[in-house]
Amino acid sequence: MVKDEMFQERVVRVEKPSSHFTLLRAPNGEFLSTSDTNELSVFDYVDDKAIWEKVGGKNAYRHIVTGIQLEVEAADAENGCYLRYQGNLLANDGSVGGEGAVFSAGHGPAHLPSAYLESFQENGWVCLPSIVAPDIVEELERVSCTGRWEAETYERRVPPLNETAAVAKIITEPVSLWLMRQYMKTREIRLGHSPGFAILSPDDGKRRVQGWHSDFPYLWGIAGSETVNRIPVHKVDGLVMGVQRNLCVSEFRKENGATCFKLGSHTFGQGPPVEWINGNTSRQEGVRESKGLPYTGPEADVVEAPAGSYIVYDSRIWHRAGVNRTAHKRAAMLQAVIPMFIMPFMDTSRPYKDFIHSSLADELTELEHRELESVMVNKMVGPQGHLAITVDDELTGRISVT
Ligand SMILES: [Fe+2]
């Protein structure tokens, strides 16, 4: 490819929203929502019924689905408030009457969860712009040594989960959890690995550039060792074995190396073409010098998104990291998410145990603890009940890898 034909990918830009809805959390972290009979109640997930809007000029919240309006009354607890419906205080469980509970009002999505789901199901990917609150994004910039902290160098000592509670907060982000459970058609979803940073430094014209591939568990185009079985290439409609949930810690732009996709390729039932330079090829020594960059032409798409956005996509979609043509580092936090019947990529039990035994655990609500356990602890469920699965050091030492 000659130089003029490089970086011709189509840009799909997701703009920074001008406003966000509000999520109202009960003391245990559950979300104030409505039941099928339109009664106020709390639930452990966020769909459209958990979406509230601040009423302009008034100290009140309006429920988007039913129009129910709640008055806000300041409470003593930090950042909390009492909520009144028709003059009566709301209790812990969201019911009217009884002892009033302190709710917290927090950063919500820019659009309704059902709108995101429709787009996800139709296209195999969706972007939730700025879904993560700015203070959490800033904390992740600090830990990844990007943004204001880019003069420092990130050295991974422990998994990011064990460095800051911000990672557990983004793991348990409720709208994306609901979307992935809907898309994979199961409530039982797991992290394939503890979340990790992908930090892309400015390109120097020489460094290795990631080739085209599908993500875990498929790993088409980047199969890894021949001794490891991955999902065979196949075409099956209706069964999804993995979703990738990537957080844009930095704003994602074409120039700073936002991910390049071949949108729609999750339906092709095959990996990326070898001519595009896939992940197996790009790993080889001297490929950039001999063959140039992986495909950067107009058949590819770059998704641009504001900082704090989740880009959630079917793991089969062909993609690769971009090329950072700016002077600044850009960071993302990557999470492969799988249904419980897929073997995880890495052991999540160790970082999870380290987390729950650390002081970081104190920063989570009861619901966030339940969700973190749910996505990080793999289980066998059988006649003996629920058994947690972890790595066995003795057997690990004994197994022979052929
Ligand atoms: Fe990837």
C-alpha cells in the first residue's frame, strides 16, 4: 500500500452527549425502578424502568417510562437524599411509606438502555458514550499514567483491579452488564480475565502494529499456540460465545489510534483475510518493514468516542488497534466477557480474592459486591451444590503441555 492510500478507514463518530439520565440507588446499591404494575421498587439491574431525569428548575426527578415524579429532600448523609412520592418518603425497598431511606443520585446513560440494545442486536456493536462518570475515568487516567499523568510510566505491578476501586466500579457498570446479558441471552456472564489497560504510545514508524483478529474466545486470525484449543471457525446464528467491552479511558479518535473494525464481520463465520495482515502474521519479526501496516483502507471503520465511553462488540467482529499518530498516549481498559459455559482466558479468582481482602472492597455497594462476585467467580453447579473453581498449583505443576 502506498503512503497516500493509508489511513482511509471510514470514521464512525459518536459525539459526547449534552446530558445524561440519572440512576437512583438505594442504600444497598440497587436501583429505584418500577415493577410491571408500575409500583416503585428497587431492582438489581438497569433497564428503561430504572431511568430518571432531573426536572429542570425543580428539585425533582421524573421517571421516563411512567412519568412518576419524585421530590428530593436533602439528607444528612453525604451525597444522599430522601425521595418523596406524593408527599410520602420512599423506604429502602423503594416502597412508599415507612421509614425513609437515603438514596444516591448518580451518573446514568445518555440514552435509554432499550435503544442501546436495539442497536447492539442489529449491528453487533454499540457505543455507550461517556457512560462512566468523569471522576472514575480520571482515576483510571491516573493509574494508567495517561492524560494529566502521561509524563509518568505505567508499570504493572498488580492487576489494575487491585490498584484502584475504579476498576470494580467499571466492571459492575449496570447498563453494559444488562446489555451483554441480553445479547448473550444469559444472566450468567463472566469476565474472561481481570481487566487490563491497553496503552498505545505515539507511533515511531517502526513499532509492531497489531494485526486483524477476532477477540476471545474466538481469536480468529490470532489463534495462539497450537496446543490451545480455541473456538473453531464456524457460522452459527443465535449463539454468542463472547462480547468485548472496552472502556475508552482517553477520548478515542482516528489520529490517536482508536480501534479499527470491520463492522458487520461478526456474521461472516470466518476470520479476517490473510491479505489484511492478521494477528498471526503481524507477530512475526520484520513484518512492518517487509509488508507494511495491516489493512487501513476504506473497507475498515474507526469508531471515535468520548472519554468514559464503553464500546461493546460481538467478539467475532474483526478489528485491530489503531496507529497513534499524535504526541500523546491513549488508554483503554479491555474486558473479554463470556457466557458461563465458556472457559475463561485467565484466572480471575486470584485478583478477585485479593480485592475482597483489601481495603478497596469497602468502596463498593452491596450490589456491586454481588455483581463482582457473579462475573469473577466461576462455578460448577451440580449435586454437590455450588462449587467455586480456581487454579490448583500442584496440578498446574504436573500437567504436561504438548
Ligand atoms: Fe482485540
